Amino acid sequence: MAAEAGGARIRVWDLPTRIVHWAIVLLIPYSWWTATHDQLDRHRLSGYTLLGLILFRLIWGFAGSAPSRFTSFIRGPRAVLRYLRGTDGPARPGHNPIGGWSVVAMLLAIAAQIGLGLFAVDEDGLESGPLSYLVSFDTSRALALIHHKLFWVIVGLAALHVCAILFYLARGRNLTPAMITGRARAEGDAEAPVLAPLRRAVVAAIVAAAIAWFVASGLKF
Amino acid sequence: MRQLRFAALLAASTMLLVAAVDPHVAIPHRQDGMKTMGRTFKGVIDQLKTSSPDAQAVKLGSAQLAQLAKQVPGWFPAGSGPDTGVKTAVKPAVWTNPGDFHAKAAALASAADALAAGAARSSDPATLMPLVRQVGGACKACHDAYKNPDH
């Protein structure tokens, strides 16, 4: 640990990854607040924005900077066990093997939550997701009830995520500044990862926004 | 004396009516009715969301909804409350605050009538959606006051 503290500061999280992260942090509580305060217009808008962000993050998981790519942080069970035993070798910049799976779980849960919301309808039949016209009232209601329950799974995953941050903080590693500035101290002699050019993020954002817009319009032009 | 006998008869028949309410029948009947209203209402809204609504479907659905809305007060007989052991989301306030409950049910009935009247003339979403929102608002006003949220 002491040796790592002296490592050079390298860029780990690119700007798009950080924007997506903090936008999700803001929009999930906002979605909850608007849903519980009868502001379904704003709730839908928040959901569409999250849909765009998650779509962008999926694209970025294949085309983004090295630490943001799924292939760089989704590791097999052996790597997870090695990490837990402390025999995984020097950490690479980015998510550790357990953190990677935590990211996958959160992204999947949020994606599923958005998908459910698109088909949901409230008990009065009035407030509904843009794709609810594709399913029956009973199906739509069943999905809405899962939508309510899944929220608490997301809260649980977010709480676990914050606990992990606090755990590393207690062990002398503050992970939060890296998600704000993008820079972290390199461990050992880790090399700075290759970051994707910003223009690629602009293209990915346009594609994600277009798909989100199309879905929000009920799959109609 | 005659008045007294009438009052006694009325009381007895009311008690008989209350005793005759089987919550195992009345509560599922209410729930079926509400779900049918939800399905019917959603059918109308789904049509109005399309670029060319089926005028006949909108008209029929709205007329059915208006008929169903009139039945709502009858779905809440005394003895079908939350204390029967049969699972229900209804709040006891339906029976402790009957004036307001019936006012809200009447508001739904008149909103549904207005939608049915509108749908008989037009299937234009721009014309009907404000009426749809009135109906949805009437549903919601009553649910907020007299129904526990679904879990």
C-alpha cells in the first residue's frame, strides 16, 4: 500500500463515464421522488434520460476507454477468488474483479427497471409507459408491481456500492475523487490506460439518444 | 306506532342485507369490476395513442366504461371492508365517510358519462384526451382516499 501511494497519477475514468455515473446518481432519487409525488411526466422524462444514459454506457462498454470496457472489468470466478485472497497481482487501473460484477449488477438492474417502466401502467389506467399499449392491462399492472419492487433491489445494490467505497476508505483508499477528476494514483508500475477520443463519445451519445427517443415515442416515428 | 313498525322493519331488513353480504363473493366481485374498468379504460387510451384511433372501439369502450362507473357504489356493500379476513386494499373510510365516498363515485360517473358523450361524437385524441384525464383523475382521487396502494 505504501509503495502504491507513491505511484504517478494517471487518467482512469474518462469524462463520459463520469458524466454517466453522476447522472445516474442524481436521476435515480429523482425518479423515485417524482413517482411518489404524482409527477409522472417528470418521472417518464427521467426514465427516458436514464434509458439514453444506459444505452450510451452499453455502447461505451464496447467502444469506450479501456477501463470502461466490459472486457477489461468482467472477470471470471477464479480472478474474483484470487482477488479475495489477495493473490491477483497488482491491480490494473479501473474496477477490481468484484467491483466489476457490482457494476454489471447495477447496470442490469437499472436496465430492467427502465424496461419494466416502459410497459407499466398505474392502477387508474391513466399514467403509463410509452410501450404499455403493446401489452394487456393485467400484464401492464403486473410489470408495474415488479417495477415497484425492483426499485428496492437497486437501492440495495447502491447501498452495497457505497459500503464498498467506505470499506476501501477505511483501508486508506479513497476511490471517490477518481470518479470526479478521472485521475487516480497508479498502483505499482501500472501504465496509463488508453482513453477513447471524445468525438467517439459524441457519436455514441447521438446513437443512444436516438434509440431512447424512438422508444420513448412508443416505437413510432 | 306505524312509523315505529316501519323503522323496525327497515332496521331488520338492513341487518339482513348486511348479513347476506359474503365477503368471499363481494370482494372478488369488486376487484373484477375494477379490473374490468381498468382494462376498458386502457383499451380506450391505447386507441387514442395511435395515429388513427378506431372510432368504434373508442365509442364502445367509453360507453362500457360509463356503464361500469355507475356500478361502483354497489361494489362496496357494508360487510366487504378490510376486517373480513378476505384480502382487500379497501380502507374502512369508505364506510366511515360515506358522503365523500359517494360524491367521489358520482364524480367518476359524470366524468365517464362526459367521455362517453364525447366519444359518441368524435374519436379525435385532442378532443377526448382532456376527458380521459378527467376520468383518470376521478379514479385517482378515490383510490388516494379509499384504497391502499398495491404491493
